Amino acid sequence: MKASVFTLGCKVNGCESASLLRGLAERGWEVCEGLVPADLYILNTCAVTAEAEKKSRQAVARIRAVAPRARIVVCGCASERDPTAFAGKEGVSAVAGARQKGRVLELLDKEGVFLCEDDTAFDELLPPKTFHARAFVKVQDGCNNFCSYCIIPYLRGRSRSRSLESAAAEILASPAEEVVITGIDVSSYSDGGRGLPELLLAVKDARSRIRLGSLEVSAVTPRLLDAAERVRGFAPHFHLSLQSGSDAVLRAMNRHYTREEFLARVELIRSRFPAAAVTTDAIAGFPTETEEDFSQTLDLLRRARFSQVHCFAYSPRAGTAAAKRFKDLPPAVKKHRLHELLAAAEELRRGYESAFAGKVLDFVPEERKGGYTVGYSENYIRLYVEGAVAHRCRVTALGAFEDGLKATITEEH
């Protein structure tokens, strides 16, 4: 019998899905990922935007088109938010939510809705089944920040962390070429007062390359950077969520920093890791954003010299403070500002990457595309190497190609 886990949304969802795959395999299932013929599907949904919720609902019909007789178990943020949107669909036998996903494996033969309200303890999942060169290790769940535009804290619950010993053991034992330390708000990771710096020190001799997931800017401290410098395979890439370059908009978003504080932390990173990739997220068209506010965001993107910017238009989420307090901007305004953000992001990416032509980089292969092996450097540049590359190696970047750089092998690791 064959089981597939079909995942939408964030890297944490992907990590949890990989754990469910291991659990299925241990129960004797032949396992696979995605929309392929199978007898059982676990659909892991997303609700970060209205569009993500819509795609999550549509995924049930997509599964049934491939496997009309398959049993479907639904979990994740979209089913936590509205379990009835899935429970009534043909083929869906059981519906769980976003918390305690390890319990999903107990629902394979059950019918009904099984939401869990417990957000007091970290859900220790099985080590993820690794199909890829990059593995994600979840060390934290939930969020206490309650940004005014975000629904996730209401669905995932309050912040809770995994024990340092458990997290470090999984990272050190991982067979993956790269391990990404991830969580819903990994910046809040804390085990008895031990935080990210202590976790990094515990895995400083890992054989895998070590990358940090998305951080709040407050997490960037001299203590964190001290620890990062001691990690043998640390990837100098810091993803710092920005969202807006306007102090007024940041206050309306309930983001707890100013633009100058953000820039100061970026410079702190560059004082230790001069060639580091600093990437970010930016929202176009938050309801209170004026043209002046938006121009401040564009200015900050260029001052920070981000290597990549994940841009998206504001999406009102029912139940959030922003949706209750503010009137949404016209779609045409949001679309225009998003277009400008995307153009600025592309200019910044190409400018950052051009400085690495002729430089030697650490390459972890991830997929084949045409006649190339595609993967990422330590500083998160997408690299294209001709031919088949099976393992991590050193490469020399040649120049701009597709959405990254073309490179050639210099030496094996």
C-alpha cells in the first residue's frame, strides 16, 4: 500500500510532513511526496494568505483526480482555521489541525474532526525522512508576536521550544549535506534559558552545512554571531523579516523595531560576515501605507543591500487586528507597489551575485534541471553546474545565468 504526503506552505510544514513520511514508512507504507497515485494521502495545508487557504481546499479535488478511491487525512493551518471546509469533502476521512501533528498518524483509520488545543509543550516528532540534500530540523513552534496582519499565532498557538539536547542530536545525526534550523519563530527558541547561540555551539562540529531559518532582527546579537563564527560549516546567510521600511507602518503592524534599528543589526552582521547574504520579506500595500511610507521601504531595501527580497501584496486575514482596524487599499495600488518591490528585489539580487563571479563557493546540489545540477551556495546563491553532481563540492562561479550564477566544479569536498 502506498501513502503520499502532499504539502502546501512553509518550511515548517515541509519538516513536519517529512516526519509524517518517516512514521508512515515505519508502519509499513511505501511512501512518496506530492500529487502522485497513492492509496492514502496526508494533506498538510497552509493558511498564511487567503490564496493559500484556497489552494489548500482545492488540493482535495486535485488528489481525487489522481486517485479517486484514496483515503485523505487533512491537517495544517487551513484545517485548523476552518475544519468544516474539509470535513464535508468526498474522500476526506479525518481532519486534524496545526498542533501536535504527530497525532495525525493515529487518525489513518478514523473518521471525523480531531483538533488539538494543547500548545503548552513542544510536539516531539520522528526525525524527518530525508529525500533531499537539504534537511529542515524543527526546533520551535508557535508564535507570541501577534503581528497585526498575521493569523498564524491564532492557529499554531503560543511559542514553545524543543530541548536543546534533542534538537542537537537530530542535527548531528542528519545525513543531509545541509541542515536548516527552523521554526515558526525560531528567534524565540529557548530551552531553560539556552537559546540559538547555545544550540549553534552544540552543533559546531556537525558534518552538515548549518543554516539558520528566518529570524526576527532582535535575534541578531553579538552572542549569536560569536556562536555562528565557531560553527565549522556555518552558512553566512541571515533571513531577517522586515515587512516595511516605514516606522509608522511598522508600528501599525505591531513590529517591535525601527528602520534604523534594523539597519544597525544588518551592519552588525556585515562587521562579522562581510560577504553574508542578508535576505528579507517585504509587504506591498499594508492598509496604512502611504506613498511616502512605501518610498521609505524602497530606500531601506537599497540601504540594507539585501541579496534577495521575498515580496508579496498585503492580504487581509479575517480575525487579525489589521483586518479589524484598517480599510484595505485598492488592488491597483497594491499591484503597482508590488511590481516596484519586485523590480528593486531583482536589481539587488543581481548586484549582490555579480560580486561573486570568479569566486569559489560551497555548492550543495539539490535537483536536476535540463543539463544542469542546481543547488545553493553557502550564501544562498542559486548555482547551475553542467552535468550530474551527486555531492557537496567547491565550485567557481562564472557569471549570471537563469535566476542565479553558472558555476564549474573546482574540487570535491
